[in-house]
Amino acid sequence: MAQLQIRQTKSPIGRKANQRETLRTLGLKRIGDTVVREDRPEVLGMIHTVTHLIDVTEVD
């Protein structure tokens, strides 16, 4: 399965609670944090929720 590199680019301050919780669930705690997750439907749903706060790239 493909891997996705997710990097937080914006702060969750002032955002809705579900968006802040989604960032935490993905493993992102602060601006500049990067995690690698599998390309799964659950992860894609979380990414869709916080698209405006993160950058996503595919990793080989």
C-alpha cells in the first residue's frame, strides 16, 4: 500500500474541536510536524477534514 507523508502547516488555534482532534489523531502536535501514514480510507477521511491545515505528499 502507498504511504502518505502528512505535514502540519497551520495552527489549529481558533478551529473547530473536531479539526483539532483530527490533527492529534493523525499524530500532529505542532506546526512543522511530519508523520507517515498508510493510504487507507480512514486516513483519507481525516485528511479531508483538515486539508486546509496540512500538506500531503505520497512517499515511495
